[in-house]
Amino acid sequence: MIVTITHIYELPKPPFLPTSLHLLREHQKLSTHFSFASINSLCRVRGFLKSSKKVDGGRKEELPGASPRRDAAIPQQPRLENQKPKVAPVETTNKKDSCKEVANNNNAAQAFTFRELATATKNFRQECLIGEGGFGRVYKGRLEKIGRVVAVKQLDRNGLQGNREFLVEVLMLSALHHENLVNLIGYCADGEQRLLVYEYMPLGSVEEHLLDLAPGNKPLDWFTRMKIALQAAKGLEYLHGEASPPVIYRDLKSSNILLDKDFNAKLSDFGLAKVGPAGDKSVSSRVMGTYGYCAPEYQRTGQLTVKSDVYSFGVVLLELITGRRAIDNTRCTEEQNLVTWARPVFKDPHRFQELADPLLLGDFPVRALHQAVAVAAMCLQEEPSVRPVMIDVVSALSFLGTGGPDAAAASFDDPSPPSNQIMVGENGNLHDEESTSERQRAVAEAIEWGSTSRHNASRGESVSSL
């Protein structure tokens, strides 16, 4: 076994404190308590808590904490000022306990037994079933161990990972924390069982309140819809830009956006998403998304990027605007695919109000509607490179979400460009040099103005051709 103590996240070159230990010879003579973390088969020992060795007569002599064997040939390295290894009271007794403690020491992903989760869900009774999807069933339960109601996802056993791979993935994903992500509380890996424990979202999914509205229930108002869109965009922006490595959601849809008691939106199932490599790109032999939400290039080639998620978000935003499903086989043929139906309208801003959900009864700011449609149209462009990145989508929707009814004051078809200075990068990203609030307004207006300008230009070309 090679042990390396490091004060930093990556393995140092050279190590601060390396030593080799032959376990078969030394396990009778040396007892060591230490904490460790394993990510992608990489073991990082963060610090010794206690060491001891046997001396004559069987008496144990305690060695100073955080110190290596005295008889080991170890090059001395100067300790960096104010740099202390993180330690935790963990004793390496067996594989199961080690995995449990590793999880508990990496952003509080707790390990639960199958018995605990079965008790919490009344042995996974049908009455506790609250959802079912491509990854498995979700049950509502109460865990007395932590004193809270939770959602327990029982993963489909077909094609399950091995225990080691599952634990590594849980460790990585438990480090993802954002107010617009459903919190992963813990997991169970007893035997062949694979379960994930999430915080419980009492209002269910956006789909239930938007597309499966029960008779007599009040439809979502415009500003609640835009708040949901903004919060979902913020969660996606975090996965793309702040998570390390970046996470590609892969299957964003309205049924995967959950709501708390105040209609705050959080992304779910991100823990089962594709973890993107360093290049933010992946190629899959099997398309895993949902038809109607998948980006066209992903369906054609299996190539998955963050821009694939941007397209899926555009579909969700269009659902929020229109109140229509991404795919609705109950409608006439030309209206069954939401994006296909909406594309001709995208080309004419004067028709944008045709896209508004009839259940809104016209109660929305006209200017805000036009800007929201323009954002959706940008996200749904066929060419991935010209779709915006999520940080710019968040900026545009932040302006819409805080604009209020006065957002409709300006004329939507004003051909003049916005006053803010906008720079459009080669990759379609928008940048300015203004404050955050001005940036939000600028991005929203730039997107709308660009859509209007393209429409006016196409009309000019048609007239000149005559």
C-alpha cells in the first residue's frame, strides 16, 4: 500500500509525505486511524489521528498524532503556514463502515440500511408511491432516524452499477448543493439494493400543475411560471458552470422540476444524470432523454453537450408559456410536436401572443411574453453553437422575473437596439459591462431585438425580391 498525505484537493507532485508500507509484514505491529476519501478510484489520506506500535512484552507505545512510523525512511518537507490537514474520527474496520463514513464526511450523504428505508415507506406500499420514471419508483416515507419526511427512489435493478461504482457516484453527486437542486440526503447500497434518499417536495412536479391540472384547481399565473423558469435555469446553470466536473442533465423535462410548498422550483434526478468529462461533451450509444425534449443533434449522433440541456430547457420554457405538452398525440398532426408547431410563430413577433396559454386569460405583461418567447426561440435553435449558455438565459429570465406588470410598458416591436452595450461572442454568449440588473435587462432586450431584427430583415429580402 502506498500512502500519501496531502493538504490539497489533487495529488501533489511530489507528495508532501510519501511512505510505502507492506501490510502483510506490518499489520501486526502498526495500528493506524485515519480518514480518507475515494473519488474515481483515487485514494487521498487527509491526516493521521493516532498511531501505535507493539514493543517488547506486547505493550503498545503511543506515537504522536499525525506522525508516520519512526523507522520509515520519509523525506522531511516543510509544513506550509496555516495549512492543516482535515481529519475526522474514522477507524478503518471494514469496507462497509469505511464507505459509510466516507459518505458522511463528504457533504453529509448519509448511509441508510434497507430495513430503515423499508420501515420508512411501510415496506414500499402502493399507498406511499408518489412517482415512477425511467430510473425507478419514488416513495414517500418518514425516516425517524433524522426526523423528517423524505422521498425514497428505488432504482431499477436492470443494468445496475457495482457497489463500488455506485458509491463513487453518490460521493461525487452528494457534493452538489444549490437552492434549486433537490437535496440528496443519503443512499442505501445493501447487497443488490440501490436506493437514493431525497428531500420531499410537497407540491409535486411542474407537470402536475401545468399539464395535468386537476379540475377545479387554479392554473399557474404568469409570474409563478416565470419564477419556475428562472429557478430551473439557475439550477441548470450551477450544474453546467459551478459543478466540478460539470454535470450534463440529459433528461430535463417538466416532470423532473419539483415544487416546494411555496412553488419554488428544484431540479430532481440530476443525481442520475450524465457526469460530463472535462470537455463538457460525451457520446452515448443510447439516447437517454425523453422524446420531444431531446436536442436534435443528440438524437442524431448521441453526442451530448451542455447545449443539449439548453435545448431541453427551451422546450420546458415553451411549455410554461403555452400550457402545451412537448408531445401531445391528442392534437391534430401538425400540432402534436410543440416545437414544430411554434417554429413558424418564432419568425413573426406580431404573432407571439398566439403562443400564450389560454388559461392565462390574457393576464400577463405583453412585453414580458415577447421576451420569454424570444428566449425560448434562442434556446431551441437547430445549431447548438448559436444557442445561449445558461448564464445568459438566467440573466434574461431574471429581468423578466423582476419586471412585474410594468415590463409591458415599452413597445415590443421597436426596431431600435437596446441602449445597453451588448457584445455577442462567437459562441453565441452575450456579454456587457453593466451592473447585474442592467445586464439582465440588456440580455433580455438583446435577445428580443435580435429576433425582431431577423424578422424585419427577412421581410426586407422578400420585398426586394419582388
